[in-house]
Amino acid sequence: MRNERGALHVAVVAGVTVAAMAMVVLLGIVMPLTDPAVGSEAAGAPLAYTEQQVDGRKITIREGCFTCHTRTVRDAVGDEPYGPMSLPGDYFNEAPGLMGLDRVGPDLTCIGDRQGDVDALVKHLRNPGSVRAGSTMPSYAYLSSSELRAVATYLTALTCGEAE
């Protein structure tokens, strides 16, 4: 025989489970469907990379640069130092998408608009502290000159029309 306490315990567990499932459905399915951006056309134009830029992109993926320098669609709130709000079209035809894990360094989405000098980027990649005092970015001096140039050439191709 069950006492009242056992029945109450089962009812509480069942109620909490149903409430949690309802919250998951609300936050995971219903709320995203109400976002006006869902189903809208992506703004921007796909980037066409040269062979050197493709090599640079591969190196940035291999080196994990996207871990600290995310390239993700984001709101501008709190990201003013990193440039304007990202738009979904800024990543059109990007595969794999470099979502990143953390925002330690600047978002690189439009870095080519802010820094179009390949030589300056190579210098920064080789010794970040010499360009930006107190930089926490590691040195990539162990990469060959051609690899550093490929990365810098790729980064300068990441434009969004900020400079226009």
C-alpha cells in the first residue's frame, strides 16, 4: 500500500518533468520561430577566395584562431570595440562555419575593412605584443613566412563594406 506521501512525491516529480518539457519546447522551438530573422534572406554577398586565401583559411582553422576570434552572427550590444553588428550574409557559403567558443579577441568578420595591410597583419601574427602592447594573443612566429602571408591575405579578404 502507498501512503499519501509516496503519491505526493510521484505527483511532484511528474509535474516538474512536465513543466521542464514545456519550458524546453517553449525556449527551443516556439521562441526561435517567432524571430523575424528566421526565413529572411541573408544580406551580403558570398566571398570568393583566391587559392592563397583558401590556404590561409585552412591555417586559421588548423591553428584554432576562431576559438578566440569568433565569426558569428551577433548583436552589437557590448561588442562596440569589435565593429558593427554581424549579419547572416557575412557568412554566406562559409563551410565550415567558424563559430568559435569564446570572444577573447576581436571578431574577425570585417577585419579586412579595418586592416587591409597584409604586411602589418604578418607583423602582428609574428609578434602580437610588438603591435599591440599587452596583447594576450600568442605568437605565430613558428609558421613559415608563406603561411603567415596566406593567413594575412585571407584576413584582409574578410570585408563587409565598413570602409565604403
